[in-house]
Amino acid sequence: MDRRGRSFYFLAAFFALFLLFLYGPVVTIGILSFQGPQGGLTFPMNGVSLHWFFDLFEEQAVGDIWGSFRRSFALGLMVMCVTVVVAVMGGMAFRNRFRGSSLLFYVIVASLIIPSILVSLGVGLIFNILDWEVHWSTSGFGSQLTWTLPFGLLIMFAVFNRFDKSYEEAARDLGASPWQTVRYVVLPIIAPMLIGVALFGFTLSYDEFARTLLTAGSYNTLPLEIYGMTTNVTSPVLYALGTLTTLFSLLIIGTFLTVLALLRRRQARQGSDAGKGLV
């Protein structure tokens, strides 16, 4: 049996510190959200209760928590849908080289390295110059797409670079039209990757702060509302909100993973049925 060297324990300790640094603040907020009614924002805890979770569902003196949550959720769904559709179309378009494709690729990726606050400022200025209303569903929606679309496109570029074109050729040989080939061959094969793009799009939009700061208009999204509450709210209700937001994010991820597992099981069952049919 091989003995583990010192490097193993060093790397294990480094990884443990990394996990502590990554999840320690989340765990700390989760613990403090269960403070008693007289509890504060720091340790030591003054009792244990669900008081601040119940208080969160009552009318707050500061902020519009649930209104901002609904806006963030709606905006996340909008961004997710557009990101998936455009990413698939862009990925299929880049399968064949065309004039200016390299320049277009670098223009798309460039939006990832531009400081987010500058993008937010630029979009807000454009809307003001054109005398359009700055609103979370228009200017905020557009500024967030500059963040999610490049990620979605990069994922689809990688997917289609490894895509076996023989499946499409077989479908065309059997008389399938281009649309039928895409609908019944391409999309079912890349469906798990589409789930990943959708998850990226929703989560990046749901917690985006900088690109929404100057483009949300008069109505805050949830990250902006939480930021505003940090300067006014001095009770653990803010921690309770953070805990529920984290649980909601985990629920979204779990839902996407469940859908992905069901898709893979369905594909495996279809492949097994096709094999039995050949026999």
C-alpha cells in the first residue's frame, strides 16, 4: 500500500482552507439568521429562534424585498430564455467559417473583460440620450445580456466543436429536412448542455449587481435591494433574507440537475429501445 507523501497533506489542508474561505461566510450568515428576538448582527448569539424568518414576511420599514425578488426572478427567466436561444443560434452559425467570424468572436468575448460598471454606465447613458425610460426590464435586461450571452456562446462553441456531424448526415440521408434535423437530432443530443447554458444564464442574472446598478431605474432588483438594506437594516432579518436567497439558489440548481438527470435517463432508455429494435 502506497504511503501518501507530505504534498498530499499540504494540498488537502490548502483545499480545506479554500472551502472554508468559500463557504465560511455563507455558513456564518446562516447561523446568525437563527438569532433570538433580541439577537444582533454578530456573535455571540442571543438565543435561537425562527423569529427573523417570520419577521421577513411582515411589512418592512425599509425596502421592498418581495417586489425586488419578483423582478429578479422575472429578469432571470427573460435573460435565461434569450441566452439559450441566441447561444444555440450563434453556436450553429460558427460551425462554418464566414468572413469576419474571428473579429465577431473577439467582439463577443470582449464584453467579458470590460468592467461591469462601465457597461452599466454606458447602457444607462445610451437610454438617456435616446430619451428612453431606464427600467430593469429594458436597459437592465440589455446590460445583463452583455454578461450572460458570451458565457452561453462559449459553451455552445465547445459543444459544437465536438459534435459528430455524421448524425446530421444520417438524418439527411433518411430524408429529414434541415429543420427536422435540428429538432429531432441536434437539439435532443445537446439538450444536457442547453440545461447548463440555462442555469448559467439564470444564476448570472439573478445575482448580478454591477451591470444592473445604473440600468434598473426606479425599481431595484434583489441584489440592489439587499445592498440598499445593508445601510439601513440593523437586525438579523438581513441574514434571514440571505439564508432564504441561498436556499432558493440551491433549489434552482437542484431543479436544473433533476431535469438534466431525467433527460439523460430518457436518452438512455431511447437508446436501449433502439438497440432492442435492431435485435
